[in-house]
Amino acid sequence: MSIQPARRKAALTNTAREPVATTVEPPPAPMPEAVEFVRFCYRRSGVTWPALYDEMCAVAARGTFRGLEYEGLSDLGISFALPELPRLASIVERVVEEERAARPTMTGWRLKTAATV
């Protein structure tokens, strides 16, 4: 009977790992033009993330926003690459909140239904 597997298992389970401390810097504020691009796309479609991503891709593919396509939008800080999606989603969230806050409220109004007509 060999004791090799027991030693190996003990060696693997007894390894202490020290936590690694890293500094996480907040992402830079988006350029105003990047925010305007997202606002343009939101106003065209009225949908939010993630459906707005499809609208932004379509606008970029056609150059509908100021003639800017993917490369030009990249210069503004708009990237459709997978690692950049959290940043893009945060810009979308900001724009959607601003747009919803700017909508006039309909206090005091009531919709007429078939029962009230």
C-alpha cells in the first residue's frame, strides 16, 4: 500500500493562498458625444438595455448618428466589444434615467376606458 496519494492530497489541500489586493479605478466619465449617441438611439427606439444595444449597433452600421460608424464611435468611447459592455450599459442606464426624469408627468389625468365613455 502506497502513501503517495495521501501526501499529494494533503499537499494540494494545505496550500495557503494569500489574497491579492488590486486597485480598481472607476471608469472615466463618458464623453458628451458618447452620451448624445446613446440618447439619440434611445429616442429612436424607446427601448432599454439590452434591446437598445441592437438599436445602437444598427445606428453604428448605417452611420445614422452624425455619419459616425463603428470606428468613429470608438473614438468617442463607444465600443461594442464584450469587455466594454458594462461601461456601455452604465451609459445607457444614465441616459434612460435622465430621459425618464425629463418626461412630463400626467398627474391629474385619467385614461378613458370603454366603461367610462
